Amino acid sequence: MKAAGLHHVSINVADVGAAREFYLSALGLEVRPDRPEFSFDGAWLNVGGQQVHLIHAEVPEQLGQHFALRVDDLDEAVSSLRALGYEVTDPVAVGRNRQSFLDDPSGNRVELQEVSSGQ
């Protein structure tokens, strides 16, 4: 088997409304209107041709798990998020790329990754 690509990432959140607002307003994701009716609250979001699914469920202990969003300008992203009151780590180089981290309202870790040209 060879996977063809990443379809979606699911994230457990304590408060779907607060998480939805964070991912839409702070990070610029968009709502997918095609989420079926499930027996649990949640939201489906679009980002760069991929999906992030928010699921109302117990949030697991932070043990290093996270997902990364690619950004074009990390310094601008960090500055914008800090202006909104979010705590974001200072950008650091990782190989030829740069990264920063912040937490969503449920404490899920989100990486912001600026990819150097050619990657």
C-alpha cells in the first residue's frame, strides 16, 4: 500500500465554539459545509486543500503531539497572532525552514512552519 496523501487531521477539543473561532479567526481556516450529522458536536474546516476536523471529546494530555500549518511569512503570522493576544513562541530555524508554536483554546499544540523556497 502507498498512501496518496493526507485527507484530514482530527483534533479533540473541550469547547467546539471556542476552537472553531480560534481556527477561523486566528489561523484563517474556513468552514466546510458538508459535515454530516453525528451524535457528537464538531466542525470540519478547510486549510490549503486539506481538512481539520474538530471533535468535542476529552482532550488528551500534551505529550508532544501536534500538527503543523504551513505559512508564507512566519514573522507576520507570529506578529498578527500576538496582536490578537495569543502566546506564540519565537521563530526558530529547523534545517532550512523556520517554526513557531502556539496552543489552541483546548491546549492542543499547533506548529506554524515557514518552508524555504525549493521545498
